[in-house]
Amino acid sequence: MSPRPRFLLCLGLLCLSPGLAQEEPPRSVPKPGEKSGEVPVPEVSVQKIGETLYRLGGIEFDAKSREIRFPVVVNMREGGPVEYLLVHENGKVHESILTTAVSPLHLQIVMKLLRYQAGNGDVFNCLLIPELIEKEGGKEADRGETVSFLFTPEGGEAMPVYDLVIDGESAEAMKPGGWIYTGSVVQDGAFMAEAEGSIIAIYLDHLALFNMTREGADIDERWGARHSVIPEIGTKGVLTIRAGEIPVTKKD
């Protein structure tokens, strides 16, 4: 077996796309046309563990299926509001249902290695006043790739993560659907998803790696944790990332 490959990753693995570095706090609208400077990136070791399987840090990924898996822990099971589905364990844990110890930077690298396309598109247009959308807003065609997430608790069955979230307007589970891989940004030499620990946002956050396009993503108090299906706090599990949305099967 060949020695495990080593990759010296340049800024292209970090940045969402040219012109998306920001100097604004989360929940602001990304500024178009603003470029980031180069950021030194350490050498990263990717280990081959199977015919098409690889590992980077705590993340395992399949080069053929593009599926990604890594450990997570239940952090919140009732109440709200929740603004994130997943954050790093040093991130905004008081606002997230799940946490993980894996590096957001490593996850960004894996997404790039698997050729997932990142982009904001029109995701943040709802944060603009109508008069500015045509001038500063993005287009739907420029959205990043749609992805879906499955949570599998230890000893339990896999479930789509939208089942973990309750919609405060309907008092029912969040409607089925995927998230958009927006990627994160570099500010003052720091990869912001790593610095903030923001990974999967429910309430729009341009520093997070993933954002959703559902109605209400711009309302921070709309969403909560759905205690009827979430296991006990501290329950370990695995989060799986797949390309595209999960097909919805109609119940009889």
C-alpha cells in the first residue's frame, strides 16, 4: 500500500470563492467583490483507510460516494431558540442542538477535496432591504451545492436532522429539505468557521459552512429543539453528510 498522501492546501481550499472575505459580524450580508488576502495553511495529512475511504482528523469520507461522517454529541434536547444545528464544542454551544470536536477547517478541506461547490447565491438576500437586492443581492443559480445531514445516535437509527428541529410557527417538525454549502470566509488571517466554531446554521450566518434556504431562516427566534425525538444530552452519535436532499417518503 502506498504511503498515506500528504497535501499542502492553499487558500483555494479555504475560501468560498473570490470576493467573499468580510469584515462584518455574523448575520450581516456578505459584501460582493471584496477579496481576501492569502492565509498560510499548514500541511495536512489525509490517511487512506479503505479502497475509496479516507480520514482527515476525526472525519472519514468516501471519494466515490462523497459521503462524509464524523462524531457528534447531543448538546440540547428541548427549548430554544436554537440558531445552529451543529457547532464546534468551543463554539456557540448555548444555541446549538449538536456539538462536535472535529475541526471546521478540516471539514472545509474535505468538502473541497470531494469537489463540493460552495456559494452564497441568493441565500442572504432576505437580509437586504428590497431596494438593494438587485444591486447587492446574489442569484439562485450561484448557490452552493445542496447537501443533507443524517444523525445516527449510538444504538439508534439514522434520522434526517430536520426532524430534530421544531418550527415555532407551526409547533411541528421543521419541513424536509437540505442545506446549502455556502463555505465560510477569511478575516484578518483567520478562517472564521474555525474561529467561531460555526458549522451548520439554522439562523443565517455567513461565517458558518452551511446555511439553509427555508422560509424563516432569517428569524432567530423561530426554531427550537424537538425533545420528542432527540435523545438525552450527552448522547454520542455520528453525523453523515450526503450530496443532495433526502428523498421524502410519503406515509400511508
